[in-house]
Amino acid sequence: MTVSPRVVVCHRQTEYDALLAHHGTRGQAAFFLSGRGRDLAEVEARHDAVRRGLDAVAAAIPLEWRRGSVEREDLARYLFTPDDIVVVVGQDGLVPNVAKYLDGQPVIGVNPDPAANAGLLCQAAPEQVADLLAAVVAGRASVEERTMVRLAVDDGQELLALNEIYVGQANHQSSRYTVRIGGPDGVAERQSSSGVLIGTGTGATGWCSSAARERHCDFALPTPADGRLAWFVREAWPSPNTGTAYTAGLLESSGELVLDVESDSLVAFGDGVEVDHLTLAWGQRVTVSVARRTLRLVGPPAP
């Protein structure tokens, strides 16, 4: 007996849902916004666009297929299976939130509101989902393998991210560590900075892009499918004990950036999600490299 495919639809609470949960009624939410010069109608319009997108995706899944649904807040507790097809409906930022919980499953990003969302990762329109699902099952979908970044701690903990990983103080104040470029035996420098940022080609359009512009870097940032990473030290401080010679560069696919922690506690988090972080103690070592996993992003159908 052949098991039917399973489609897992990932979404997040809309701003309208959050307002209702906080204020209790539509009228109270409207009153709250009006006092701040905003109109609830614009929030409702975005909410309605997301609901229409979710309804269109649900209708595009064949009746005989299995289906699941998960909100962003529940991703850490959701059990994805290897043969899932994942459909992300919403803003581009939801794709990185989902990516670190996957291992090879194809991802279809759906943009339900092009007027509000850039559509860099959520590239498909809701009405294209049926064709994309059929293409994935038939093995003829266009799939882009997007590089991810991995941080490994010497106690066995690890962190994956699609855009970038930040290592530093939770309050972004001075972090002390020794950076080693090229692995444990590479060139080393003790530093005090506002933290270290290591990003992929997908993240090159965000935080890493800002860091590169400020630094006037003489190297090009990697592309999304490029098996390299870019790294930047934020606001390195020169002192008799700390240097600023090594503050930016590229990591090749087999390269490593090693940090030996010399502060009481640092944090590491990925894709801007600070609440989902690892805490690093003095003396611990973290190693950052290209992840084995990739995001398998399904492209929109050919025109």
C-alpha cells in the first residue's frame, strides 16, 4: 500500500490575532490603535490576505493526501517526517524559523500579501501551490539548495540557521574571546567586541549586508547557494590585550571559525531569534562552519 504524501502548512499568528488576544475584542483593539494614529482596517486587511492564502493552500492539497499544520511558536515541539512537503505561508522571516527544524524536506514559500512582503523566500502565489505540489511529488520541481550555518559547542550543543548566527553578550555590550581563523590551529587573536556575526548567502541581504557596507569590505558576499560564509566582528576594541587585525572575512565550505569564550557568559542565537539561544560559559569553545544540512527551497513554476 502506497502512503500518500503529507503536506505540513507552517504559519504564524497575525498582528490582528495578537491584538484580539491581548485586548479581548475588536472594538478594544480598534480603540488602542486609534489612540496611536493607526487604523484597524489596515491590520484586518493583512490578516484577511493571510487567511485567504491559508484557505487557498488548504484547497490545493489533494483530498487523499495527509496534512498537518503548525504555528511558529510550536515549531520546536513539532515532529516533521522525512517525506513531508513543507508549505510556509506568510513573511519571508518564517522560512528561516522553519529551516532549522528540517533535514532535506522540500519547502514551498507562499506569499499571501505581495504588497506587504518582499517575497525573497516566499516566492510563490497561493494559486500556484497545486502545481508546485504536483511537481514536487513527480520529481520535476525546481529546487534550490540554500546553504545554512552551524555552530557547535564543545559540550555537544549545536545551533543551525539559514541567515546568520550571532555570538556575543545578550545585551550586545563588550564580549571577550579569542578568535581562531581556519580551525583550532589557525591564526588567533584575543578580541573585545560587540559580538561576532557569521552569515550565509541568504543572510547577505540582511544583517550581514549592513555589516559589509559599514566595513567597506573588499570581498563580495556569498550567494544563497554558495557553500561559503561571511563573518564580521562588530566594533572590535583595540587595547594592550585585545586586537583588531581580524574583523571580517570569508569561510570556505571546509573552513571553520573558532571562538574561545573569555567572558562570564555569552549567547549564541540564529536568525535574530534571541529567545532561542545557547548560553556559553567562560572557557568553552564554539566552532562555526557550513552546515551539512541545506534548505531545499522550491522555486516558483516557470511562466
